[in-house]
Amino acid sequence: MKSPEPANASISIIGAGPAGLTCARILQRRGIAVTVYDRDPGRDSRNQGGTLDLHAGDGQVALREAGLLDEFFALARPEGQEMRQMDPSGAITSHQVPAADELFKPEIDRGQLRDLLLDSLQPGTVRWGRSLETISGPADGPRQLHFADGTSIETDLVIGADGAFSRVRPAVSPAVPEYTGISFLEARFFDVDNRHPEIVKLVGPGSAHAADGERSLFAQRNSGNHIRVYIIQRVPVDWISSKGLTAEDTDGIRAVLRDEYAHWSPRMRQMITENDGPYVHRPILALPVPHTWDHNPTVTLLGDAAHLMPPLGVGVNLAMLDASELALALANAATVDDAIRAYEKTMLPRSAETAKALEHGTEHLLSANVPDVGGDNDAQPWKRTRSR
């Protein structure tokens, strides 16, 4: 089959996260029709997660192409760029404070960013409750998408923006995410100014990191008077069940954490054991480095589906840059095949280089020193802010 012109092609994006929605928005701005399929029943069916810092060199570039940069700055929190490095006693060892006009990497809640992108799309662009099961059809198209509800559709291009456990990835690559040996346990604190004033003092308006070489904490101020703390440990992936506990056994997990962090000061242990509600276990996974695949004229990947890396401040930024570059390639190429080739020619080497730089970066989260994992240091969440 001859590859169609993008303007005449049926284009399907799997996944309504920031990357998939960014790609859809830019395509629509360029007059190219697109449909997004997402497994969630609706836009408000689940919590979208914590806060993100969008960088001037990638995430903000994508939002500029999407025509949403001013709207982003209206929602973003420049004060969230502040970073505190502490020791286990709570003493500040490094304090990075943004300038008054600093906009290099302001914070925004993931849910706010998603809503901004969703509201920018043409009505009906996102089809909710459509969980992709498999892809069939010849490599040169058209492809058939088969969903869990028994429905299927035909499409000329499948864009996998469906994250770590992508259902699109097997169409181009056998790679699967692997456990890095590091787990995050998320603890949430609500109405913090009234209920957790001591934790507010520790974290400040941005983020705070503390470590002792074996374990650490990373805390972030979110909007809505909310703080999320990530308790970071080098543990087996099944460490909770191996202790006879379940993820819902909040008291049991707290007891384990009190022992693990017993030598930390009482004021620091507040961030571990005084959370509101259950913990959320987040084992840190990554794709093999480098992750590449042979060119396919009807399927491509972006974001975590293409290059899942440790959560060191680059993920959503690279994903949105991928989305922008793919959308622009489709807007400027003669055929879908040409667009995929042009996009992957840039994206694959860039993601391989970044993934290599961050491959063992999670270990630095446990370091008592200010982390510096190399590579694009501006992309690190603890990097000193700078002017645009």
C-alpha cells in the first residue's frame, strides 16, 4: 500500500496523557484530523498524579507550538522551582531559590496540564473507555485496532503514547520495562497549611530532597494546598508482600518505615508517617538502553512508550517534545511514511543519549550529596534554576 498524505490519512493516537494530547493539539492546529483513544472511562475517572516542571528547552517549546504557552504560564507556579537539599536531621545543606522573573522550569500539576490540553481540542477528539488490546494488519497498512470492548477500527497511522506498558510498542519492539531496583512510595498530605504546618516549613514552596546514602525522601508542593512525598528505597520489587503486607495496610507499612528511618529526626519522619490516607507503591521501571526499533511505515511511539526512563525530571518534557516534533513532521511531509522517518531520525538518537545519561540515575537519589547524574543537567529536578 502506498503511504497516504498526512492530510488524507486516518491518524490514531493511543493514550490521552500530556504527550498524546500535545500531538493531537498541534495536528489540529495544522489542519490534520486525528482521534485519541484512551482506556479511562472519562477525563475525571482517576487522579492524574503530582506536579511537573516544564522546561524552556522542550516542554515549553511544545506548548508554544500548541498555542498554549500563555495559558500554561497563567496556571504555572514559578515559585515551585525552589529546591532544598537537606540532611536526615532536616538541616538545609543547599538552597536554590529562583529569581523573581524566573520561568525556566515552572511547576504545574499534571491534572491541570491535562485539562489545559483536553480543553484545547475539538469536541469528540478523545474517545474514552477504549482500551487497546492488539494491532493487526500489514506493516504498510491499513492497520486494525482491536479494543477490549469488542470494537475495532481501521487506521493509517498508530501513534503509541500509552506509557510504560504500551499496547502499541509490541507492533515495533519486543522490549518490556525492567525494574531498576529502586521503589518510590508516595505519601499524600492535604490541607497542609492547616493540618501539616511543620511539613510546609520543611518543604517550602517548591521541592525538598534528603538522603543518607541508602534511602531518601523527595517532597513536592502541589497546588490546592497539597504536598506529595516520595519515600525512595533500594528494595526488591515485592518488598511489601514479602513482609506479609498489602499496599492497603497503611499502619503495617508505617511500622516498617519507622524502623527503616529510625535514625532520621522526628521532624523529618513526619513526612513518612503522618500522611493522609494510604501509600501508593511506585516501583521504578525503565526500558533497555538504548531502545530502538526498525522503521515501520504505519506505527511509531513517543514518550514513555518509546523511552521509559527513571523519573529524574525529563520524562514529560521529552514526551511533549516528541509529540511536537512528530506532529510537525506530519504537517510538513509528503507522506505518513516520510514523516515517521523524519521524526524517528531525531527522536531515537536523542532518547538513546538521554537514557544512557540517566541509566543509573536513580542511585543518585539515594546519595547524601546533591545529585548530579550527568547529561542534560538542566533537566534534573534539583538543578539550580536559571534565566531563560
